[in-house]
Amino acid sequence: MKKVILSLLVLLSVISVSERAVYYYGINDTVILGKLVREKIKNPAGYNRNAVIYPYFIVFENPVDVKKTSDTEIRNRYEIFDPVYNVSRIQLNFDSAKIEPDQLTGKTVRVTGFLLHSNSRYHYTEIIIDVDKIETVEELWIFER
């Protein structure tokens, strides 16, 4: 009986991992959905010791995987990026002159852009998204009616 229960638990864990959403590096117009948060980071690398910054992150209800695409052209440009599994949050990278997400903090948002592996001391998650557009889910539902 213990072997049967153990086998079922292993099977369920494999099924739950395989159902995880998968995203790919470098694909334009990638859309991710999650909660927008802004976190306080004290003494970030490259700043003076009294510095405090407030980067934005998107937090997922269920973790996702980020992998290399099978598209040869894109894959060749992003070949150096390793797959990352069980990603629970992604840092947003955007032009603050064009996007002002302060009023969206704490809301469920849809972010459109393309995914990259962190490549700077100013990136605080393994995966970042270069953002083209942010909109709340509520706005999407109203728009789609």
C-alpha cells in the first residue's frame, strides 16, 4: 500500500511540473499575467551604501519555466541563456518616460514584451522582461465585452 501511495505522489508531482506554463527567451510580444509589485532594495550593487531603489516585479500565482525557443534565428541570438525552471517572479525593465505603472501596483496585470536572462548587477531576478505594454486585467475584461 505504501508503494502505491508513493507512486501516486511521484506521478502527481510530475504532472504538476509538466502543467507549468512555459515561456521562451527573445520572443517579441510575449504576454505574461501576474500581480505587479514594487519592492524596496537597500544598498543595491553599484550604488552608494545608503541607496534605496524600488524596482517593479511581476509575481505569478503559479511558477513558470523559461526556455530556449526552437526558432533557429532567435535561438542563435539567445543561445547563451540557460533554461530557468520554477520562476515565481520576473523583474520589469521599461522606459519610465513611456510607462508609469505606479497606479497598477498591487493589481493583476498583463505585461507584453520579451524575456531575457539577467545580465546586469541591476537585475534582481534571474529572468527579466523588457516591457512594451502594461495593462490591468480589469481593463481587458471591460474592453473585451
